[in-house]
Amino acid sequence: MRILEVNKRTPLLMQQLLAIWEESVRATHLFLSDSEIKSIKEYVPQALSQIPYLIVAENEGGFPVAFMGSEDGRLEMLFIAQACRGNGLGKRLLQHGIENYSINKLSVNEQNPQAKGFYEHMGFEVYKRTKSDEQGNPYPILYMKLN
């Protein structure tokens, strides 16, 4: 497994990351409807192209299997292909982000308890909660910071 910062965001890479995003969201964001996922998916390519730091984990064949995005010490996104979940890849990516990009804050959907538990395991704690997400949808957001 190789972790690297992406400087050239090619159409192929964006397509591969979008597939990882959708697979991961469908496995972990069970509170979202199919139409909500499809709607959010429309904005993901823009987010991927605009995030200042895009870090990708590649398998031995050089194929992306996970990615995260960071800006100003915040983890903005972390998604892992279904086949690679539970193998410590998220931990490796987040540790890489903490060490190399000074990640010390993040936000997570309250209705995604696996992610919340993972971030707590990694030393983050909740310091704020909102009743809705940034778009005003009724999905509480937990804001977490590194201890």
C-alpha cells in the first residue's frame, strides 16, 4: 500500500475516486436515501478538484482504494473502498494526515456511528453538535478535535 498526495487530478483518477466515494457512502451513510446520495454525488467531483490536499492510498497495482482531503488542518473527507474496510487503511491515512498536514479537526454525521467511533479511537472528541448539516438537512453534525 502506498499513500501519496495527488498533484495531477486526471479525469480517470476523479472517476475512480468518485466510485470509492459512492461505495463508501452506501456502506456507511445508511440514513441517506438513494436519491439523496445521487444528488450529493453531483457535487463530489467539484469537491475533489478544489480540496487543497488530496491524499490517495493505492494498492500494489497502483489502483486507488481510499482517499482523504484536507484543508487548513481539517479533515474534509475520508473514504475507503468496501473491499479494503477494516484493514487499518483509514487509520494509516488519518495518521498520515495528522503527521503531514496537521489535521486536528473534522466533522462527521452523528448518524454514522462507525465513523464517530473510529475518530474517537484515533483520539478525537466532540466539541460541538448541530441539529442539521451544512445544507440544512435534518442530519446532525458532530464537530470533533484531536485531544
